[in-house]
Amino acid sequence: MEGRGGEKLREKVRILVLGDSGVGKTSLVHLVCSGSELRRARSTIGCEIHIKPHENRSGKGCLVEFWDIGASRRFEESRHVFYGCGADGIM
């Protein structure tokens, strides 16, 4: 995959987005990744992965993966599948 300047993106950072149902996790991730407000968010079923190319302070390109984990009680038993994905951070 290539970054904005055509350089190869070398790193990938995976962030799990966790929280109660209906608090705005999907809206926040959409705003961060697209720069625009999400008008009507739907409940996340399972996990939605959003990707944002990013350039760090030293100019090195990387991909930031936001794993938006659904918080509905209906899917509570399956959430643990996403917790062992090798995340670099939690938001």
C-alpha cells in the first residue's frame, strides 16, 4: 500500500475502540478517518475496521487501523474474538 507521496507504508498501528453502546465510538472514528461528521450512525455489529494513512513526526508513513467494536449486549459473547488481535492501543 502507498501513502500520499507514493512511498510504501511500512508500519501498521491497530487501535481498539471500546465503550458502551450509543456513546459515539463509530462517529468519532468516522470523524478521525474521513474528516467529516457522520450524520446517522448505525449500531455496529461485530467489528468495523476503519483505516487512516498517517505520517509521524519524522515523516515516516504508517497505517492506523481503528477497530470499532460493537457494544450491543446481543453480541457480548463474541467480542472477546477481537481482543486478542494484537492491538497497539485502546481508545
